[in-house]
Amino acid sequence: MQTKRYDVVVLGGGIAGVAAAVQAARCGMKAALVEKTIFPGGLATTGLVYLYLPLCDGFGHQILFGMAEELYQASMKYGPGQREEKRYMGIFSPASFILALDEILDDAGVDVWYDTLFCKSCVTEGRLEAVEVENNSGRLRLEAGCFVDATGDGDAAVSAGAGYTEGSNTPAIWEIHHADGALKNSRALSDGQERFCGNWKDYEYPGVSGRVVTDFVRDTRRRLRRFYQEKYAADPELKHKFFSMLLPSMATFRRTRAVTGLATMCNANEEAVFEDSVALINEWRCAGPVREVPYGALIPRGVKGLLTAGRCISSIEESWEWTRVIPAAAVTGQIAGFAADMAVRGNVSPEAVDVKELQKKLLAEKFYLHRPDFCTFRRKREEKADEGHVK
Ligand SMILES: Cc1cc2nc3c(=O)[nH]c(=O)nc-3n(C[C@H](O)[C@H](O)[C@H](O)COP(=O)(O)OP(=O)(O)OC[C@H]3O[C@@H](n4cnc5c(N)ncnc54)[C@H](O)[C@@H]3O)c2cc1C
């Protein structure tokens, strides 16, 4: 089997994986990104989930910075985009975002492997030393000083022996369809094209397995057919004006596996102040609440040489809703990129990285780390606004 050696290998080229690989490469690492499709962006692009959720707290204060903001801007670089008025968020064209993500990866010098499937973790004495991947050339062994699992499903961590919490998923499918007069609709991307979100709550699919993936996608497409059948039964002419144009090319699972970390974000610690906090993230469903992300949530328990990023970090219950979305995936991806660089330079496993140094790097990116600091800042700013000093 052919072997290649990198400093950092990132598995999964979704938003978290792109952020991790780009950040590691920008730090000077020889970084590779392995992605099983031919597109970067994961659910945000391949899954057609093209709503970049907010970077702000809903009261006019930006909370997420760094690559979360950079990728938000990039999502609208090659397309119109549409910014919301009330929150710092917006919709984008998935294809346009793919073009911009490719460019960011190119500029950073990441060695991208598309159409390449992560197959197996190779662990020696508890440390992940290499992964086996497969593509048209056959099996390839990739070695690295540090790995990042950004597969969304925690495939590399689980293959390396890590534990996990299994999620569940209600049927959901997002598509882009043609609809005459779509521009009148706020979800329209351009004249005649808008997105459709099918979300059904009558069934729950367990975590993930080969069988579940197939059952899930066939079920959601069957439901979508039924949606059109009902429309066309009422008006057969509608099929010339209202029809599906693009379907997701990956299963649209929200929660599959949360890899058990040295720390786990959960309901019991939702207001905790973590000494090793590496980011503050926001609630996207309502204005106000913020939560700290402990560095330990990115470190799989019992496996050395590996970090997780994105929707498979150690975050369960309500916290999973916060950490699994696009902006938070960019945040944890960027943190993993910085931490992987520090681990390789220090010749240590990620859990031995100097967290204070890591926090300094994140503060330089304008990250907030702790709830009390942000809440004090927010209160003072609001007091000033009341006095008329801040608009
Ligand atoms: C129905 C639905 C609606 C959503 N709505 C929104 C929304 O409106 N706004 C929002 O911000 N977020 C939304 N989300 C969540 C969000 O899109 C994703 O959770 C987020 O983008 C996760 O990014 P990620 O990089 O962690 O994982 P993913 O996007 O899942 O990326 C993982 C990548 O790894 C690759 N991969 C997986 N296994 C392998 C392997 N073995 N080998 C190689 N590559 C592999 C995949 O192909 C994929 O590209 C939604 C999710 C769903 C399912």
C-alpha cells in the first residue's frame, strides 16, 4: 500500500473539516483534507442546507468571529446571497459556496483528496498513527502527527476505539426547486428558484448505519414525491411551473454520533464556566443565550493523536443543537486546526497542548471565551446605548 506523510490529516470536508484544514495550513502545517464526495462544504453545500445561521446573539452583538465569519462572507462571494435584517445570518447558493471554499483551500495550500473515502484508523498503543483511505487508485495509507475527525459521524474516532452517544433523526430533505414567481418568496435565491425544506416529525431514525442511510434517503424522497403528487393532482399544469431541480447528494442527518470527549457539553453544564473554554457560541433559535465550548469536548477520550470538529464533537442533549450548525462547525473546525498545529509543533497529543497558548491565539481572532466576560460587555454596551452613547 502506498504511504503518504503529512503534519495534519483532516477527515471529512464539510464546514468543520475545511476550517480545520485551512487553519492548520495557514499555521504552516503540511495539511491534507480527505472528502468522500467531490465537493467541500458537507451538509451546507452537498446537503443543500443553505442557510448560514447567525453569528450574533440576537441583540446586535456579534459573537462568532474568525473562520465562522470568513466562511459566511465567502458563501456569498460567487452568488447573490441574502442577508437577514434582524440577525447576522443569510442564505447562499450552495454551488457558489463550493466555488469559494475550493478557492480558500487552494489559497491555503491544503492537499485536497476528493472522491476519497476514509476507511480505517490504524492505532498503535492508543495513538492514531495513520488512516487508510480508498479512491480510484486503491488503498492509500496517510500518516500524520495529528488527525482531525470532521466526518460528522465520528467515523475515524469510532474506528480508533472511541465511545460515542448515538443521535436520532426525523426525516428531512432540502431541495432546490423551480417555482414561477419565486422571487416574491423570501427564500428565493434568484428568479424562479427557491429552496424547499421538508421536515416531518412522525418518525425517528436511529443514529447511523449503512442500512439507515439508505432507508432514510429513500423515505425522504418518497415523501417528497408525495408532496408533488398532491400538488399535481390538484393542478396538473403545475408540473410545468413547480418542480424539483436539485436534490441533496448526502443524507441529511442532523445528529448521528457525538464522540465522547474528555469533556461533554450537556444540559447539566449549559451555564458552566470552563477553565479550558475555547469559544463562546450562540443560540440560533432565540436571542440571548450563550454557551462555552470546553477544549476537552474536541478531544476523544482514550484515543491519542486525534481531535474532533463539527457536529460530532462531544456535545449532547440541547448543546448538540448549538454545536451542530454551520457557524459553530466553522468555530470548532478552526480551533481544531490551531490545536493540531500546536500538537505537531510540540510533538504531543492534543490533550497535552498548552490551552492558555491556544486561548491566546483564539483571542487574537476576536473569539470570546467566557460567558461572564461577554455578559458584562453586553450589559455595559446596553447601558451605554440607553444613555445614548452607542447606537
Ligand atoms: C435537514 C438539516 C437542516 C439543517 N439546517 C441548518 C440551517 O438552516 N443552518 C445551519 O447553519 N445548519 C443547518 N443544519 C446543520 C448543518 O448543516 C450541519 O450540521 C453542519 O454543516 C455540519 O458540518 P460538519 O462539517 O460538522 O459536518 P458535515 O456537513 O456532515 O460534513 C462532513 C463531511 O465529511 C464527509 N465524510 C463523511 N464520512 C466520510 C468518510 N468516511 N470519508 C470521507 N469523507 C467523509 C462528508 O461527505 C461531508 O462532506 C442542518 C442540517 C440538516 C441535516
